[in-house]
Amino acid sequence: MKADRLRYLTQETYLTYERLGDDLIAVNPDQAYLCFENAAFLAPDDGERERLSEKNRVLKSMRPVGVRKVCILILSYNQKGLTENCLGSIAANCDPQTVSLIVLDNASTDGSAEWLGDYVAAHAADRDNCEMVLLCSDENLGFPAGCNAAAAYASPEEDIFLLNNDTQLPANALFWLRMGLYESDDIGAVSGFQDIGSIEQTEKMTLDRPEEFMEYGARHNVFSEHPYEERTKISGFAMLIRHGLFGELGGFDEQFSPGYFEDDDLCYRIREAGYRLMVCRNSLIYHAGGQSFSKRPDVRELFERNRRKFIEKWGNDSIDMIELSDFQMIIWSLDNAFWSGTLDEDDVTPIPRNIDLVRVAADRGILNAVCSVNDRDAVERELQSERFENLWDLFVMSSADRTPKGGRIRKMLEIMAMRPENALYVDGDAFERQEAKRMLPGLQVAPPSILRELYMQLKKYEPTDPEHKRLAQYRKMTEG
């Protein structure tokens, strides 16, 4: 056993995972199996490891267990030191019996390929190490194509773990990702938290050295009552994907090469296939970030170009994608958003999916409100009409006049004692969205193109409030 394996952990840490496994046997045999497996990995002596391995053999004989090994895919492009640290963290903190490694060098020019060749040779000489394959490309394939090339060598029976080479895995980071993936059969992929990156997937902290982060991560990556958060997209810096799914979906779309938005696109396709995405709050992973693209002079142009490709492919902007775990109310602007056309100028046309979306949201305890530049009486007449299926009663509030929308939205939220972060404002006018966001920085805003995605996601959930009790509660609040 390598000395670093219990670094920042105690000799008794493994017993915590054994007790958790005992509690999960009847609830989730897959997670129980993972706990006993991790306990055996962390156990201080061979006798305890054998005892815990026997518990898993008994578990498999009594209950169905579908846990797979993990194939870790890493792309290397220069930054030899970062790759070395990444591989070192895997060797120290991942059970070699449960993982395999595929590293593809993307035509590095700093001696990375040669160093990796020596590393693989030394790695293979130690029978206690995991299986490892090194692939060397004669050209830089970029991230999407490089990952696809590496994944072609992975077993379809293994879960795929896409890991950036500028990461380091603290103790138990991969274990808790696996626990998240096996939380439910409809979870397609999970990711951890990082120390830099998008705000919704970032732990806010200040640590001066990677080693300080590794120590912090070992203390952070422990049992939590509710560690999983569903997301509309997760970051590809450390993404664990259910076995076979990456291949079934055709891997990354290589039109996004050399990088940016390929992980957003993959997330969209995973959800379209009927799976959910989760972030595991108790899987904190060090990520240096931006190492491959930091020296490119055209990085901003590349980002915008691939952003436009995403919009052309899906009809909405990934940056506008909302988080289902956060919002509790949809605030509708009506003209060219909820309905087609402008009420004050001509006849408006119902959009059937939006009518259904109001009902679907209400059945799931999500409120609907109106904030538009219209005559309020005209709005009420339309929403009470047969062609709009008498939806008026499903709106908790209606604000329709000529004053700025941002102020009206703020007043609406104050009346309902709701945080801006819990509301989604849908408006076809980019200026109106920006103004509302400026006045209420936490407010989620999106164009009407997001509504197809929102409808698709909400339909996956069973109704939790079919009698609209939450709507009735808030109506009393606003009418009082």
C-alpha cells in the first residue's frame, strides 16, 4: 500500500465507510457495495481488507449488484508537470482494482509523450497498479476528438470518467462521484465541485497551494445527508458517465473542436436520452483550469464561435440554461414570449406548448406570474378565453402596465417573500432581460427559446401538487 493513501485520513476512516455500507444494504445494494469496496481500499492491513472484500462477495450472492469499474480518460497536451501531479493523485487516492487508465497525448512538444512512455513502463512493472494504456497522436486532435479517440479503447462495460490533466483528485473524490452515479438508474452523469470555474459548480475558497487544497478536499469529501444537486449541465473537467452511454450518444460532437461547449452539448444529449445530471457537493476536486487554451490568442473568438454553433444546433443559448433545483416561479412576459404576436397591435396566437407548460409547472408546485407591457384588462380577457384554455386562475400575480418591468418584478418578489434566485423571467426582448438582471442580479433570465428545454425537463417529474395548494397559498398572500 502506498504511503500517501491515508494522507490526511485516519487509520479508522475505513470503518466509517463500512458502517455506511451496512446501512445501505437494504436501501441501495450498489452503493453498499461501493462503501465496502472503499473501506477495503482504505483499510490499514490485509486482514481487514480481506474481511471487507468477503462482505462484498456475500452481498453479491444475496442481492443484485451492478457496479462497474471506472475507465479514467485523460488528454495530455504539454504541461507535463500538471499531468504528473494528476496521475500521482490517482495512484494515491483511487483503488487500482476498480479503475483503469487511458491517456492520450495530443502531440505535446514539451517531452510529455516521452515522459508518459517511461511512466507507463514503470507503472506496468508494479502489479499492484491499475491497467494503463498510453496513446500518442501525431497531431493535436483538440479536446472533443481526442476524448472520442481515447474512448474507443475503453471497455463498454466500464463507466467513463473524463478527467482534465490539470486536476488532482483528493481522497474519496472519485468514490463520492460513483456514489452519485449509482444513486439512481436514471442518473446519466455526475461531476464534482472545483476551485475555479462556473459559479454554480465552484466552492468559494482561498488556498495558496494545490497541496492545501488536497488537504481541504480530504476533509470535505465525506458523508453528507443531501450531497446531490440536479443540474441542466455539468462541467466536463471531471465528468463520470454511466457505462455505454458516452458511446451510444456518439461521444463529443467534434464540430466543437478544439474545445468549448462540447460538454454543454453532451449534457443536452444525455438529458434528451432520458437521464438526469447531478453535481456531487461532497466530491471536491482541484482544477488549475484554462491550461490548454490560456496561451491561445483567439480564445475569445473560439468561445463565441462555438457558442453560436450551440445556438444553431439547439435553438437556445447554453449560457441561458436554467437550474431546475433553484427556481420556484416563472415570470412571463407575454408578447412574443408566452404567445405569438403583440396584443396591443394585432391579434395574438396561442402557443400550445406554453399553455401546457403553465399547467405542468403548476402541477409541480411552480408558480406562474405575468409581467408585461400590456393593458391588464386585455390580458385578463385573453387568459380567460377558451383559446387560452382559461389559464387566468393558474397565475398567482399579473402585472401589466407601461412602467419598467424590473421594478415591478422586484415588488412582486417582495410581496411573495421570494428571492430573485428562485424566479425565472422569460422575455423575448434582450434589453428587457438585461435591465431586469441589472436591477435584480440574482434573477434567472432567459429568452423564449429556453421554454422547449424547460418543458422537456419538467415533464420528467411526477406532479407533486396536482391540487395547486402552493398556488392557493401564495394567492392568499398576494391578495391580502
